[in-house]
Amino acid sequence: MSEQNKTWLWFHRMGSPAYFYNFAGLLLPWCVIATVILMLIGLIGGLVYAPADYQQGEGFRIIYVHVPSAWMSMFVYMVMAINGAIFLIWHIKLSDIIARSSAVIGASFTFLALATGSIWGKPMWGTWWVWDARLTSELLLLFLYLGYIGLRAAIDDRRVAGKAASILALVGVINIPIIHYSVVWWNTLHQPASISKFDNPSIHIDMLIPLLCMALAFKLFYLCILLINSRSELLEQEKRTQWVKELVTSS
Amino acid sequence: MMEFLHMGGYAGYIWSSYGIVMVVLLLNLFFSWRRHQTVLRRLKQLHSSGNNES
């Protein structure tokens, strides 16, 4: 069989709810193990091995939870919006399930980015909060998530709820480049990016490696939550089908 | 060890940030997992009771 056929076969199978359910179940324990290992490496590296910052002293260590949370708040939103678009255009149910499963964890990451940023801001800027462009647009992101969750909860019909929420998510995408470029477009208190300048990263390698480990750990953690939630959603959505019946009565 | 926990005077800020992150992440994991178990249990009841009404 050619490679292309194999790929198509895989896509075809993933479209089958029973197959996806089992695949997600097999992937989950590995995903949890990888998350724990990476997070331990990131925590030890970030809290112990990384040298203290020359300006911020030990206080800079908050970035190891703040920056991954902030990255994930935008990443999860994009996953939600793209799957919303796929659901609107091609009516693929799995996309709606992925979008629905991402909302609460995405809102959590956004909350964590704001909370840890605020805790960092107190000793460094001397204030918990300023209405600057980066902070305000990130707060708007939190409200978008909450609106998304509320909208879904308010509509009983799952299909209608999915469509309405997807439209909301797509309209809100405009906020993502605003968050990203806010530090460039406006003269804000928030510092500009140090990591994405890959040609000349302005961060020491011993500081960078734990940060990348934490970022990957957060991404994998999101995947764990996504796998668990989408399995629950899938069971709910397919509860009348034969495969679900066989699954729940056999165990 | 005390020096490590002290974090050069930033102890309160650092440990509260790490604490809040761990608590929120673990709560997400807990509620997702509990919900999955609840769904499994409910569907088991639905199918084993023999009626397909509810």
C-alpha cells in the first residue's frame, strides 16, 4: 500500500468515533507520563539550575509558569477557532468536540497568565495591574473564553450551540494578533518578546531550556485534558450507538 | 535549603505563582477525569436497565 493510501486510511479511521475513542485512550497514559517528566525537568531547571536574572534577581523565575500559560492561552484559542471554522464549513463533529473540550482549559491558562503576571508585576513594576495594551487584550481573551463557555451552556441544542460558539470564536480571533503585537504597536509597560527572536535570542541558554521544557509540558498537559474531555463528549454524543453500548456493558 | 525557599526575598511571589498554577492545572485534570467516570457510569445504567428512553 502506498504511503498516501495509508495516510488516507488513517484519516478515515480517525473519522470513526469508536476508533478515535480507543486511540485517545491508548495515547492518554503516555501523554500523562511525558507531561510529568517534562514538567519535573522544567521545574527543577527553572527553580534550581537557571541562574538568577541580573535585573530581576530570583523573581524572574515566575516566567517559567507565566510565559507557557500565556502562550497556551493563545494556542488553545486558535485550536478552538480553527476547529470552529472546520465545524461550520464541513460539519465535522469531531472538530466541534475538540473545540468544546478546549474552552475550560483555555480559560484556565488565560486566568493563570493574568494571575502570575499580576504577581510578577507587584515586585517588578510596583503594581498588580495596569491598563496597558498587553494586559487589557489578554483580559479580553479571558472574557472571550467565558462568553464562549456561557454561550454553549445557554443553548440546549448541541448543533446550534456549536455553530453560535464557533462564530463567536472566529470573531474573537482578531484579538490574537492584537495580544501578540501589542508590545510592538503600543508603548506598553509589558516587555517585548525575548524568545521568538531566534536569530539572536536575548536569553541565556540555561534559562531558555527549562522554559522550553515547561512550554512543551503545558502543551502536553493540554493534550491530556483534550483527550479525556473529547472521550467524554464523544460518549455523550454517541450514547445511543452500538459501539457505546458494547463498550459500557462489557466493562 | 532555607535559602532556596527564601528565593532572594521573592518567596511569597514565586511560591504563590507556582502554587496557583499547580492548583488550577490539577483541578482541570480532576474535574475532567471525574466527568469521564460519571459519563461512563450513567451510560452503563442507561444501557443495562434495558430502556432507551431517557
